Amino acid sequence: MRRVAVASFIGTAIEFYDFYIYGTAAALVLNQAFFPTLSPVNATLAAFSTYAVAFAARPIGSVVFGHFGDRVGRKSVLVASLLLMGLSTALVGLLPGYGTLGVWAPLLLIALRFLQGIGLGGEWGGAALLAVEHAPRGRRGLYAAFPQLGPSVGFLAATGVFWLLSSVLDDAAFRSWGWRVPFLLSFLLVGVGLFVRLKISETPVFARVMDAREASRVPAVDVLRRHPRELLLGAGGMIVAYGLFYTATTYCLSYSTGELGVSRNTMLGLSLIACLFLAAGTWLAATRSDHTGRRRLVLAGSGLAVLWGLVLFPLLDTRQPALIALGLGGALFCMGVVYGPMGAYLPELFGTAVRYSGASLAYNLGGVLGGAVAPLVATRLQSAFGSASVGWYVSAMAVVSLLCVLALPETRERELA
């Protein structure tokens, strides 16, 4: 179990590091590197649009990798998703900008971002199942906490690398070549992830399905036919987690450095502090879900997010670092309380033969609805109605998730076989 926990944690940490460095770069430099001919607002929207492309690709990755994960096995699919994600990320670091390639630069950027999304679409479901299907009953929330910590550590590493580079390089060097370094580090990280993942075994729950020859022929179709309610409500339950994260990180980084005039270094440092709140909320909620129940904790996190959405931007607009840290940290803590139990909750909603496809699709459809559009909607709302409207938008997403989870059952006592 120690090896399984490490493998599920390291894989998600690496893949989410790859995913998050793009979001940070989109907020800070991609608008000028790839869209220099547009106005500042439109360049920012264009950068966030390329960011959203990966979310549109993630459900496709869920279907593709979920198909083979439910038919061939969890382990081999996790190796393939890590390779695709890592290599796509590293190539972004080698991609020339608009000044060299012209219009081909943003087009190639979009293509690589699309491949990133497909890779991540197959990652989370497999990593969560690796932990949950190995775990003994009554401790699934505990072991699912390890892949759920991956985003916290991945974001911490991504922000930390950008903060370090921003601290040691002047602005010209950072915008010229410094922002590429985090992407190139992915070559090394992929090697580490593969070394760990190749040492794990197939999950015993799925091995029994294969021995009994009960694998689904077309898992995605079976999910839509047999579990449409769980799929849609599970996706709805994830909306607030994605919305909180990408509003409090990607959009707030762009908003604070652009509209409020807070220095880039200060905001990256405050984001690092806020990420600790995310890790704390994730671990506490995931481990407590074995005793309290998954559903109750997700509802609590969603309810708290309804309230926090209303105070987030008033705290940011003070321009005071301590209050900005409080606003971001509170938002990410709410996200962690929702996100932590989902590592066990979503897999428990689906049968073994379609669990990879079902959990992955629910997770990534929630990403399309909550994460892909959040920075875009927030940018438009702020420019038209002011920052308070973005807070109301966050609260509205939390209400949607609250209602969806209310319609789902508790699952911690379910047998996985």
C-alpha cells in the first residue's frame, strides 16, 4: 500500500504540475509571447482561451484512456497518460513565439495544450482507482487522499518554480526565456514518474473482473446507459472545486498583477501560502470522510464556498498582502474540503467494469463546466460589472454543486467489487 500511495501521489503531482505551469504562464506571459498584436484585454482572453482548450480535451481523454483502463488495466494506461502529458508540456517550453513563427506559434500552442488535456483526462481516474481499489474497506478515503494531494503539490511546485525565476531574473529575461524553464523540467519529472509507476501491480478489484471475463466492451456507452444520473450529478458536484481553484489562482493572479498593480513576485508568494490551505483542506476532508461520510463533507465545503465567494474579491481589492492571502487561502481551503473526498466518492458511484470511464468522465466534465470557462467569464464580468460580480459567479457555482450533491447518495459503505 505504501508503494501504491506513492505511485498515485507522484503521478498526479507531476501531471498537475504540468497542467498548472501553463495556467501560471497564461496569466503572466503567454498573452505577450503568442498574441502581441491584440489589445491587452483581448490578448489575456486569447491566452485564457488556449488554457481552456485542454479542458475541452479532457473528456475525450477520459473516454479514450477510460476505455482501455476498463478493458486492459489501470497500470498500463497510467503510464501512457503520463508520457503524453509530460512530453506535450516539455514541447511548450521549446515552442518559438509569435515573433519567430507568426500565426503558427499560437496554433501549435493550442495543439500541444489539446494533447495536455487528453493526457490529464486519463490521469486522475486511473490514479484515484489505483489507490481506492487497492485500499481496504473503511480506509478508502485515507488512501484516496494521496492522489488528491497531487494537485496541491503540483501547484506548489509550479508556483514555486515561477516565483524563484521571477525573483532571480529581470523582467526582460523572464519574459524572453525564463518562463520556459518550468516546462522543460517536465522531461526530468516524467522519467521520475515512469520509474515509480512501472513498479506497481494491477489493482485486485480489476484483476477479478478480468478473471471473470466481465470487462465492458464499450465502457463509455455503458456509463451513459446505466449511470447517467451519477455521471451528471458527479460532474455537477465537481464544478465548485474547479471554479474555486481556477478563479483563485489563474484569474486572481492575472487580475491582481494587472488591474490592482500588485507585483508579480508578491502574488506568486501569496499563492504559495494559499496552496498550503488547499493541501490542509484536502487531507483533512479526505481522511475524515471514512468516518463522517463523503457526501456530508462535500456539502459542507460547497456551503462554505457559497459564503466565501462573496468575500474573496473585497479582500483582494484591499491590495493588502495579508488580506489577499486570507482571501486566496480561504477559497482554496473550501476547494480542498470539496475535492478531498471526491477521490473516493466518484469511483464509489460506479461499478468496477466502468469505474475508470465513469469517474474520469464525471471529474473532467466538471472541469469543462467549472474550470475551462471560469477565467474567461471572470475576465468579462470584471470588465463589465466590477470584481464583485466575479464573487457572485463563484457563489453561484457553489450553489449548483451543493444541489447536485444533495441528489446523490452516501457511498462510503459500498462494496467496490
